[in-house]
Amino acid sequence: MIEARTLWTDNDRFVGQAGSGHALVVDAGSEKTASSPIELVLIALCACTASDVVGILRKKREAFTSLEVRATSERAETFHKVFTSIRLIYRVTGNVTHKAMEDAIRLSKEKYCSVSAMLEKTAKIEFEIEYAE
């Protein structure tokens, strides 16, 4: 079981903490002194798929030297204002075959990334790959 809690600190700021013991500040207001809850969802998606891709590339013994995953998104205009589309941009550096990278992303999306699986209930998730030298 995964557990989490949030404690209101002031204004629209909160400190969230999960069972791992790590805490982070969340700002649900207009001050933007920290990431908003919805921004944290996108960060979670990027981290989830990045972790999968790194693990898969390592198992394939691909010689990558860095991986960055960025996300852009669109949300519904009416409440609950869920994500309706998300575009993930994977930027990989090193000597990585295109097939290995494509396979790793596909496996993350179809099999491993639980954040992606949840978000796909409301959002179309697409991706692109940038290969850096």
C-alpha cells in the first residue's frame, strides 16, 4: 500500500509527504511558490516513463549518456479540467539505436508506466524522440 498526506502551511501552500518520508511543497494558488498539483502529475508522468526507459536501455546495453523527458499538455476547459492531450518529448544522448529507443518507450507506455496508464483514461498521449549528439 502507498500512503501520502498533505499538511496546509499557509495561503494556498501545502507540504506533501509520502510513505517514503520525502516531502515537497505544493502551491495550489496563484503565487506559484512551488509546483501545482496538476504540474506534479505531469512531473510524475515524465519521471515514471523516464525511469522505465532508462531501465530498459540499460538491459539492452545501449550506450546512452543522458535522457530528458519533457511534457506539454492540453486540459479540458470545464471542471474537472482533466488532461485531454499530452505530448512527451524524449531527448536522448549517446549511441542509442532508434529501434531500442522506440521499443523502450512502447514498453513503458503499454506495460510498465502506471502513471501513463491512469492518464490515458482521459488524455491522448503521443511522443516524439530527439536524438542528440
